Amino acid sequence: MIIRDIQAYGLKGKTPEGGWSNELQPEDCVHTIIAVGTDTGAIGWGSVFTSESLVKASLELLRPLYQNESAIEPERVSEKLHQNTFWQGRGGSVTHTISGIDIALWDLLGKASNQPVGRLLGGRYRTRVKPYASLLMREPERMADELLPVVAQGFRAFKIGWGPFGRRDAKTDEAIVSAARLAIGNDAMLMVDAGGSDAHWHGDYKWALRTSDMLAAYDVDWFEEALHPDALDDFKALRRLSRVPIAGGEVLTRRQAFDPWLQQGAFDIVQPDVTKCGGLSEQRKIAWMAKACGVKFIPHGWNTCVGLASDLQIASAFPDTDLIEYLTGSPFIDDLAKGGWRLDRDGMLEIPDKPGLGLDIDLAALEEFARVKPQLP
């Protein structure tokens, strides 16, 4: 099975808020679906956390490297792409684009071997996994209105993030968390994401440590992105003294970038994003590195249905990965996948056992979001 062509489809029109200080608008494109076409007619699907124009430019750069390559050797082909582009964007849009290619090649390998990707990644430790509903923070008086409809959908775990948190005062921070805990009840999991990767984040180590004490009082399960993404030493100190687990890593790419954070004990929970970090090939390596360092691997998933399908598959292949992120209210997750996603009575998601990612793209929805009729390679 040979790679013939790769096409990119930027998603726009219903882009969800990101909570960023430079807020996303519905017409902004930050997620791009890619389709890898082969000489057999089989299609592999990938997702890239980068705008369409940058993905298309990266594909042109990469084309001489991937065209006519094997479509069922994801690790070798992806490493070839990484190794030959060190000088033209390691860690940026080129690496993000390789992530999408890698996901699609795993999808093709699964389809060619008639196996779910999770089995190819090492085996299926579980057939379902708990998703945590991931949504933005609002003013304290609005948190219940945000959370209660999601509770009614059957979610048993929730992450609230960004918004006013850490951007105003300690009283507002605690009021938001208190309102969230009251809305979801004491038995549900609650995680808090400060959004330290936002532009010009000013929450420093002392703020993060004080805030972690407050979060402990509300039985918060982890504190995510509490500090600027480059503050390695502060993360290490925070993890040592925080009464709640410390999570992060969503902006890092490739295993080499994760290595010092894992080796030096900066995280309790590491969160590589499959649509950025290098794809499933890199994410799997990062996850095993984390396990060797005593760090839990929970994938970051603020992206698309293809990213969610990838997270489901890798969650099946790691014994300790018992949660995945579910971006609530995103048409790029709920409408782009044929059949959508359904929680069972326990608030769990079934991990597909169909070949590949177990995902079928709704081509009509893709046409709506991409503003172009897909001409699949």
C-alpha cells in the first residue's frame, strides 16, 4: 500500500471558543483534517492542531518525502519526515502536520491488517474509558448553567479552564471552583486548568502554590497548566509542594522535548496532544517514558473527532490511562463523526474495535466545515 496524495481540509464556521485572551472566532481555522490516499483506494484520516494554510504549506514541503512511501509503516515514515525537516520548523507547524500524517498512517495500518489501532499499539487493556467533559470557566454565577446540561448528558468527570481564572483575584478563582463543585456534586471528578499557555500569562509560582491549596479544599483531581509552559524549575517546585496533582505538557512536541520534564519530576500527569506532539507514534513513546518516570499519561484532547478517536485507541493500549478529554459542544467532534458519540449508563465511552481508528467521517459535515467538496485522494 503506497501513499499517493495527502489533502488538507481546514475546519471553520463553528470553531469553539478557546478561552484565549486573543479569542477564537467561529470563522477562525485552528484545526485541519487530512486525508491520506493510497494506491489501493484506502483512505486514512488524521487531524492537525494548526490552521489550514500552514498545514498545506507544510504538506508541500513534505511531499517529496512522503509521496510513494509505504502507507502502513507509520513509525518509520513519520521518523523520516521528522529527521529530514530539523532545519525547517521542528516543533512548529511542520511537526504538527507530521502528527496528522502519522495518525492517518496508523488508521491505514489498522484497516490493512483488519485490527483496531489500539491492538497494534500494544494490546487492549480496556474496551471503554471515562471521558471528562472539558469546558471553559465562566463567571461564578454562570458556572452551574454551563455544567448542569453536561451533567444531564451523563458525564461523571469535568474539567473547567481558562476564562476569568487566575486573571482577576483569588476571591473570583475560589468562587468559580466552589460553584462548579456544587453543580456537579461531591462524587464527580473535578479538574482545573489555569491556561498558563495563554499569551502573557502572569500567574507565577507563588500564585500557583497558593491556588493549589485552595483547590485541595474542593477535592480537585489535578491542577493543569498552572504556570507558563517554559517554567520547568517552577513546575518542579510546585509539584513537590502542591497538595493536588500537577498536570501539563499539551504544548510540547516530540519525545525529546518531554524528556527533561519527565526525568526532572515536573508533572504528576503528562498530557501530550496527538494532533501536535508527533502523532500516535510519538505519543506512545512519550507515554512509555512517562510510565518509567512514575508519571501518569492522560492525552490532551481539545481538537477534533479524529483526535478523540486516536485518544480512545491509545487509552486502550495503556493500563493506567483511565481518562480522556472530551471537548463538549464542538461540532468538529460531535457532528464530523458518523453516528457521533454516546456515553453508556456509567458515563463511559466505548473504544471502537473496528479496523483502524474505528471512525467514519461524515463527508457532508466535512464539506460544510471545509467549505469545499472533499475530492478524496
